Amino acid sequence: MTYVIASACIDEKAADCVDVCPVDCIAEGPDQYYIDADTCIECGACEAACPVGAVFWDEELPEEEKSFIVKAEEFYKNR
């Protein structure tokens, strides 16, 4: 499992999460940031640092935000 960045990040892109990630697994997309599930070490630093509450543990992601799991997968697949 991993962390996921959801809708609160869209067009916000505060980038606090990027600054604290020890493995550089967060990349900027056209409308939001994304976490690479294959690189994430699940430390939680990004969740604590996010000023808009956009970062969730994937198992705690609200149902209406679950599409962001696939969105992140697609982002990294097409990179």
C-alpha cells in the first residue's frame, strides 16, 4: 500500500510534500502532484506536511477520491 494525493491538490500544488519526501517519489503533473507507489517508502512525511490535507493512506482514501489511485498509476505509466 502507499499514499495517494487526492482532489484537494488540484490547482493548489503547495509542494510542501515534495520538500519533505526522503526518496523523491513525488512528481508534479499538469494539475496536481503524484506519488509513485513503486518508490514510496510509506514514511508519512508527505501526509503530515500537506497544508491542504490532500494526502491519504490509500486504504483510508474516501470513496469519492478512489479514482486518484488510478490517476496516479496512469501518470507514472505514461512518464
